[in-house]
Amino acid sequence: MPASSAATCRTTPRSPTWPSCSGRPASTQQPSRYPAGSGSTLPRVSPRSYLLDADTAAYVAAHCEPADPVHQEITAETAARFPDATGMQIGPEQAALLTLLTRLTGARTAVEVGTFTGASALAIARGLAPDGRLTCCDVSEEYTSVARAAWERAGLADRIELRIAPALDTLATLPEEPHVDLAFIDADKPSYPAYYDALIPRLRAGALLVVDNVLWGGRTVEPAAADADTAAIRAVNDRAVADPRVEVVLLPVADGLLLCRRR
């Protein structure tokens, strides 16, 4: 998700006590050009504007797969119902990449930590094998009501199991042996290292873990940024690149995507 972090299962600007996927309250937020929770008071901008100028961003979008019509519907409904949370949704280019990565891995078993209004789950489900299954972790019935309806319209609801509970509780119920083909983390940032630790052992050889917001609006490279969100994102980036179990690439896509392939 873009620099304002993910809703419900993510730090959100709506409320300083909004629940996160960890089941703990989210941190207090301030308007910022950086991610929510960074503490900066500069004007907020989107990730695209700090990584790409407007013309380049438009060119990139024009040379990706056309936007999924149901993704567009999710975007419109999210803007109408949750106008303060629109920055929490992945963009169409990220969605196209998630679908492509899911297809490239031949994924049949996928896990998502942080669902919000369902755009990323839609993208993953689109790429699953016909007998594939996606388990989604979130804590908000309100936000995910948009997701459930969208998945039904897309004809993908039978591929998706949504579990409303703290994500670590849900992950703990999954088989411990390697069985997951693709996992996506876009949730409360302080729990990123814990989600990483829970998912990596469950990945099959050749499986992929994708982690969103790993540039965090540029905060990860700022030595003075010492907030909990930034520290956790740095920790998961550092942990992954030093982990002999995976091969890693960090892509400057949107707000940064970390790709970890299980050896």
C-alpha cells in the first residue's frame, strides 16, 4: 500500500486507537508527507510523487495490464465510504504485479496479512491456479465488507477465506511445514518482523513472500527517523537480506516492495 499505511491490519490515520492485525492499538498519527506515524508535519504526498514524476507515472501505468474493473469499483467505493483511507489501497500497477507474481509461482496456496477493502486479495486470487486458495488475515468487518462484495462480483469468493482475527493468531493455526506458495504482507508495521518470522518457515522452496511499504515514504533511509513503524520496516529489510533461507530483491515500486524467494 502507498505511504499512508494499511488500514485495519495496518497503522491508519483514522484513529489513534484503531485496531491492527496484531490486535494491538495502532499508533497516533499526524498528517505527513511520510507514512502515518512518522511524526513529520510536512504535507502528505503519494509514493508515486516521490519516486516518479507525474508524466513518468502515467507512462508506467499506460504500459501495464489494464486496470481490473472490479479493482476500479473497489477504489471508487473505498473513496466514497472511507475518504480518509484511500491512500491505504494498492494501486493498479501493484495489483497487476501481484497477479503476475502469483501466476509466475504457479501458486495454489497463498496468504495475505492485511486485506483492507480487498484490492490486493483480488489481485492475488486472479492469479491463483483454478484450485487455488487464499487465506486473508484482517480484523475489520467494516472494511472487509467491501472486499467480500467485490470478490463475489469478480466470481472469486470461493477462492478466498477471510479470517477476522489478529493475524499472528491466524498464522499460528496454519500448518507449520512448508506449504505456502505466495504470501503478501501489508499490515501494521511494528508487527512486520513477527509476520516475516511466522511466514518464512511455511513457504515452500521457490515460494515468494512480498512485503509492501518497505521504503516507507523515504523514512527508511533517514537516520533521524526512529519511530516504531520505521524501525520495524528497517528490521524486516535487514533481516531478509541477511537470511540464508531466501534470496531477496527490493523493488522501488510504489512505496517499495520487498520480494523474498524461499531457497
